[in-house]
Amino acid sequence: MLTSLTIKNYALIDNLQIDFNDGFSTITGETGAGKSILLGGLALILGKRADLSSLKNASEKCVVEAVFKVSNYHLEEFFKEQDFDFEAQTIIRREILPSGKSRAFVNDSPVNLNSLQLLGEKLIDIHSQHQTLELTSNEFQFQVIDALANNISELETYQAEFKNYKTLMTELNTLIALKAEAIKEHDYNTFLLNELVEANLNEGEFEQLEEAYETLSNIEAIKEKLAEAHQLMGSDEVGILAALTNLKNAFQKLSGFSSKYDELYRRTNSSLIEMDDLFNEVNDLQDTLDTDPQRLEAVDAKLKIIHNLLQKHTASDVQELIAIKRQLEEKVFVTENLDGNILNKENQIALKIKELDAISTAIHNKRTEIIPKLKSQLENILSGLGMPNAQFKIEIVLGDSFLANGKDHLYFLFSANKGSNFNDLKKVASGGELSRIMLAIKSVLAQYIQLPTIMFDEIDTGVSGEISNKMGDIMLEMSKSMQVFAITHLPQIAAKGHSHYKVYKEDVNDVTQTKLMKLDYDARIVEIAQMLGGKDLSSSAIAHAKELLN
């Protein structure tokens, strides 16, 4: 429940602070006194977008703060989901800075407007003429029926499964579209893959082939140079090996005279060993070098294949071609297995449809079962509100398609007079009738679910006399289980409140300000008497006011 409200620097309000009680509270005031300003300030707490023009003094910030007692609303899980700090006495504060920037806080922690709106919906229901029009929408009508049918758990399950169903359908459609596109590319991708598979590529192969090609295509020149090297190293008369052998022998004879000569001997011997090894390698190379036109042709053909593949795939090297091959293998594999994936997805959807059918049928049955009771209750209440011939015709038809809240189509028809045809509410109910129907629905809902604080903004428009008295009784009855506010122009309703507040204007230092005060018993007599008979209080008006209060 709303326990207090503070508004600073908003519209015609300079600084307003008021405490509220539980039960039924009425708010009165002359037209233009500022009741809409009060509602506007409260709307900021509920997440309405801020307007810089709302600042009374443009150089100062506007602050609206409300304290709610939330211990009975079972909101701990919601606070946890929204990352709010849960407090039994929850404080919501909204600030509008002169710069136009807006800030919102829940228990002193900053929050965004979306989260604030979600919290506001769970704390207070401001019933305005706009909300009366919601009565004509199928969505609101379903909410009423499901609340009475206790379908909350079933609907949560259904909506979770419906979300899964839509995800599966999206995935299936994606697979079907992928298949249609893949079929076009499949043959080409398979051709490209086969080319790469037949090429039998290996990392480093390209460099090896190029080296082999250079060797095979220049084999005569290589042989000639190797023979020349063999002659230079191995000639008995002028060969390098013979010269090094003679040099080694000369230094060997000197090695005994000094360590310096011994070092020369060892170095020459080492060079001779290296040269001998080199000579043997040249011999081996000469033995392995043979002209091989077929090998050359094969190497050349493989190089041309690789060059063509590099060009076709705009690749820089064989390693990149191997990566492209893996990608093509994956594409071809996916395409060739799409039918299996599609079948698997269709099977999942078939199972999900069975689940949804079962849940939606259960929802439908509970809705159908509660309709006679809802119809009877509404008609009884409206009969007492001056609509004795009001009748509802509520039909629920189980459809073929899954909708957001089941498979039902709802026909919520109304007739206000005997002999009149049933039709949609918006076509046959007047504004005053819609207000009374909405009040009847809210009173029925209050018997079944824990509604938040509710504020009726002139729901009594267009009624008077005994009807207004009955409307006041209904709101008074509702206040036994919830906090109820009624902004009213009717003394019969104003007198029924456990608490009575007055909105009025006052000139302070030549500046008009909107104020709100709680009336004591004597002030209530005066206020109600003025509502009955005008500013000039008569003894009969005062007596009537006392009678209403008592």
C-alpha cells in the first residue's frame, strides 16, 4: 500500500508531503484544483516519461518520492530478478533535473524506467478513463477470466512452451531456407571439393615440387658442374685433396717443434676430413643424377594443378587451399545431412504441439467453467448500479492456431436493455456504463487475486443519487482486502471513505500553489456540505453531510 507521497517543484506544487492510511480514501476538490497534477506526479513514480515543462521552478530539480508497504505483495523474487534491494518499506524516488535529465531510484539504488514501470504495475493501479477503454480489449477480458479461473500457473507453462515452439519453428524455417539455398550450391561445392581432394595437397609440398622442377629441368648443367667439382677435388696431380694431403704431411713433420705448428697440422687435418666428406657427397650426387623426363613432366603437371587452384580460390599458398577444402567438406556435409536435421526438428515440433494442445485445452476448460459464475456476478453487481437489464454473453471457442495465451477466441458481448441485441462493449455501452462495468469487474477481481493499491479517477462520472451510493459501497467493500482511493465529485462517495483528502489551490506570495490536506471530521462535514449545496452552507446541507458521514 501507498503510505506517503512527497512532491517538490512539480507543476503548481511547491512542496507537498502527505501520509495515507489503508482502507478506503476519498479525494475531492473543485474542478481545476489540481487533482490531475497529483496524478501526474504519482505517474512519474510509476515510470512515466518526464517532461521538463513540469518543473515549477526551472532552475531547481523536481523530486517525487513515494513510500510503499510491500511486505504482503510477495515481491521478493521480482526484486531479485530486477536486481533491486528488497525492503518491506520500499521507497521510490524520481528526480527531474533542470538540464532535463531524469533519474529514478528504488531504495536509493538507481534503476531504469522499464524496470520502474514493471514495479509500478505491481504496486498501484490508477484507473482512468483510458483504462476504462481497455475493458473493450480482448487482452484485458482474457486477463479477467484467467484471474477468476486461476489459470496463472497454466498460462506461465503455456507461454514458456509457446516460446520454445516458436524457436523450433524459426529453426525449422531456417533449415528449410538453408536447404533451398544449399541445393543450388551443392553441386558446385562438391565439384570444387573433388578437385581439391584429387589434388591430394600436403603442407610444404609446393616448395618441394618447385625445387624438384628446378633440378630436373637443369640436370645437364648440374652434372657438368658436379663433374668439374669432382675433378678439382680429386685430381691426383692438382686436386684439392692431394694438395691438402701434402700440406697435412708437411705440418705433421713440424708439429713436434712447437705447439703453433701442431695447431696448423690439426686445422689442416680437419679441413682434409671435411673436404674428403664433400668429395664423397659429390660422388653420391653424381650417382643419383639421371635424366628423368617422365618425373619432370609429372612435377610440372602437379605444379600447374596447384597454380590453377591457387588462382581459382584466390589463395596465397597450399595451406590456405587445405583450409578451403575443410570448409567445403563442412558445407557439403551439412547439405547432405539437412534432410535428417529437418526431420529431427519436425519431430521435436510435433511433440511440442502435443504439449501445447494439452495445456491450451486445460486452459480452455477452466475458462469455460468459470464463465457462468463471472456472468452472474457481473450482472448482479450491475443490477445494483442502476443497470437491471444488463446482460453478458461470453463465449470462448477453441481455435486451431496457437496464440499468445492459448488457442481460444473470446467473444465478450453485452446488452444493456431488454430486447437489445448483444454486441461488442465498445459499440453498445456508453461511457457511464463502461465505468460501472469496470468497477464491477475490479470488485470481482478483488475477491480472487491480490490486487495492488487501486486509485479510481472519477469512475463515478455520469452517475448520481442512489447509484453513486452503491458504487461507494462497492469500493468500500473492496477496501477490506486492499487500499482503495477514489477521486470523486460526488458527496455520497466522498462520505464513505475511511479517510478524506482535499486538493485545493492557494495563493502564496502572489503565486498559485496546489495543496493537499487530510480533513478531520469537522472539515469533512464542511467539504461534503459544500459538495451538496455550494459555498453558501445551509443548515440542511450540513445536516445532510452529517447524515452521509454517519
